[in-house]
Amino acid sequence: MEISKKIEELKHAHEHGFLSDEDFEKRLAILSTNEPEIIAETGQFIERVLQSDMVLEIADGSKSLVKQALQSDIAADMATAAVAGAVIASVVPFVGTGAGAIAGAAFGAYKNFTKKP
């Protein structure tokens, strides 16, 4: 719907008492802004950011960091314990699988940190 038509409908609703003066002013201010232009400019900015070299470098760095973390002993211990915690918690009343997974992951981390070399 065209903005000018929306403004006319807003005025009509206000004249017939469906909107208070305060609501009318707020809604008119929103409609009077150049929202389509702002949205278009924001979309163009996001597109430029996503295509920048910096974002690609961050993505590559994050990928290698996550890969290293998943290959660590602590990640394996936490994942195994999280699955076990989720399974056990699914049969315990009033405890969800998410809470069980979190508790299991915490136990896995504790177990890894207290493991003797």
C-alpha cells in the first residue's frame, strides 16, 4: 500500500475517533519517515560488509578455531557427557533434556580438568 494512502486512512481513523491524538501523532511520524529508503540503505550496507575481506578473514579464522576446539580432548569429554546427561534427564521428572545436557557437559569438563596426566 502506498504511504500517502496509509496516511489518508490514518487521518480518517483519527477524525472518526478510532485513534487518540497521541496515537495519531506517533503513527503519522512513523509513516512520514522514509522507511523504504532507510531499509534499502541498510540492506546495501549489510551487503557491502558481508562482501568485505575482513568478514571473509574472520570466517576463515573462526572455522579453523572451531575445528581445533572440536578436536580437543575436553570437547570430546563434554560432548559425550552432554549426551549421557540429556538421555538420563529425559526420564527424570521435571528435568528437561537441555538441563541434563548442560549438567552433563559441565561434568565432562570437570572430569577433563581433574584427569591425571
